[in-house]
Amino acid sequence: MASPRLETFCCPNRDAATEFVVTFQPVLFGALSLASAALSLSFAVLQLLPKRKGYRRLGQHALPRPASSSRILFIITLCDILGCAGIILRSSVWLGLPNISEHISGTNGTDVWPEVYCVGSAMWIQLFFSASFWWTFFYAVDVFLVVKTSAGISTIILYHMMTWGLAVLLCVEGVAMLYYPSISNCEQGLQHAIPHYVTTYAPVLLVLVANPIFFSRTTSAVTTLLKGRQGIYTENERRLANEIKMRFFKIMLVFSICWVPNIINESLLFFLEMQTDINDRSFRDVRNVALITWFIMAILNPMQAFLNTLAFHGWTGFDVDLSLQSRRDLPWDSVSTSVPNTAGHNPMVGSTLLYQSHIQEAKKNSMGNGHQHSDAISVLSEGKWAFSSSNSSPVYQGW
């Protein structure tokens, strides 16, 4: 899981609230975290592997680069997978070496591996989950810009610079503040811990607040474009708008399920920290809820990797194709929904988004704003809709 409380695991002098949750059933907590992360990582990787059924190879033809929105979704999944790998490593060490924090002290300076493990695992997990949060935010920004302006080339390089720059900056700042003046003598107090918690939860709150706004405005823009194409709003167009709206809803639902428990838990622990005696009987219900959400976090935080792939692509199945050709033609690099589905089935089960290079090509060929808007809308539609060249009317192709 990715909680700033767990980054104080190796601090010998923890605050009372952190000590309360970290020391409660640590073996069970570590086992739940390890099992959830391993399961999520395995299924997330399975989701990304090419499948035999419903997979179209495009032969030796030159393949366009995927749309930036498609690449952003892949990067989010990759960040989640790497975050799960860090949780697996950290939980495994906890279970194998439950007394590792006892080897960190100011007097024993010869054994540096416990400190390296503590700082390294904390930074690894925080970095990749923080990057996942930032990429989720910029995905909402990107789809809004694509639909609102029919942009053919999104600023994917700028997204990389901003996302990784912010993730690294906040991660280094948070860990430096947490382990000051040294890991064996972590400074205590809310004033010292608040900057670290802010760097962890700022991107989470940004996604929870800003993404619904961007998604709502994107959906409104899609509806306007669909109505403006022919001046009417047909059943097919209504189904397309609902499909895009449902996709955004699933993304926000997964994010809320995985991370809202963290905010609840952190609020309760901060409340307990401000009390003179957290073991007072009047705070029993607060302590119980804090422990419940603590173990819920151990299960749901790592599950974001797998649940995100379901929200992005749907379930892609177990029929994996590991042939050499499949490895060359990865699903997110080789499928275009602008190609009609002549085989009678969906070209692939997963994220098959229109490439934005097609939008640029449409502009070069002067095919009109209607076609440009159709391409931009198809970027959001999971490859389930094709647009006829005669009237730009959307045709639903199903899963």
C-alpha cells in the first residue's frame, strides 16, 4: 500500500498514532499487502499481453504512433505495476525480517542495509504511485483538449516533463522532511509530518476534485459535437456519448475506491495524534474505524493496477498469444478503429483508440470538421465505434 504512515516503519521513534496502526497485527497486514499486490500485478500484466481471439495483425504495413491518450493509459498501468512491485518487495522483507527497525540506530552505523531498504522502498512506492496520480490528472486534461480543440498532436512530451518532475520533486522533498535529521532519529510532531503528508495526498485530492470537472466538460463537448454533426441526436450517437461517459465514470470509481480509504484513515489518525491520550476509552470507535480502514488500504491500494486495466480496457481474457508476431504488434501500437471491422468481430478486446495522426491526416486531406470531430471523439470510445465516411455517422461495433 502507499501510505506515508508506512514510510515511518523504520523510524525507531514513531508518533503514537503511527505506532498504534503499524504495530497492530503486522504479520496479517504484511500478508494482505503482499497477496493483494501480487494478485494485482499478475492480472494487470495479463491484461496487457496480446490475445489470440479478436486480435488483428496489420502485417508489414507501416504503423502510426498511438494517440497520446492511449499512451497515457499505458503509462498509468505501468506506474501501477511498478508500485505493486515495490509493495511486494517491502511486504516480503517485513514478513521475513519483522525486527528490521531494531537494526536502525544512531550507535550502529556499520549496518546500512536496513536504512537503504527503508528509504529505498519508501521512495520507490511513493514515486510510482504519485506518478500514476499525476498521469491520471493529465489524462483528463488531454482528452478534454483533444475533444475541445480536435488537436491532432497532444503535448505528450510536456506531460512527461511535468508528471515525472512533480513526482520526483514531491517524493524527494517528502522523504527528506520525514527522515530529518536522520533516519535513526526521525523528528516528531505534526508540523514536521504535515509537509510529507501533503506531498503524498496533494495529487490524490487533485484527481478527486479536478478530474470529474474535466470529464464532465469533455462529455458535454462530445454531446455538442455529436448534435452538431447532422443537427440531430440519433440513438447511435446517444449510445456513443453514454459509452464515453461510462468510461470516465469507471476511471473515477476505481480511483475513489482505491484511495478514499487513505484519506479517511489519515484524517482519523491526525485526530488521534492531536489527543493527549489516544488510548482513552472515548476514542475506541475512532481507533476501530482507523484499524478497519488501515487493513482496507492494504487490500485496495495495490489493486489499483488491475482495476485500472478493467476501467481502461475491460476484461481482455486469458487467451494469451506469445508468438513473435504478437510481440511486434502490441495492441496499443497496432490497431486503428478507423479500419472497418470486416471480420465481423471487434479487432481486439481492450483499448483500441484512434491514433491522433489520423486526425492530422484528415486535416491535410481537407475532409472537413465533421470528420475531425469524429476522430477526436473516437479517441475516447474504446474502439467500439466506427464512423462512415459518407455521413460521419457513428456505427456501434460492440465488444
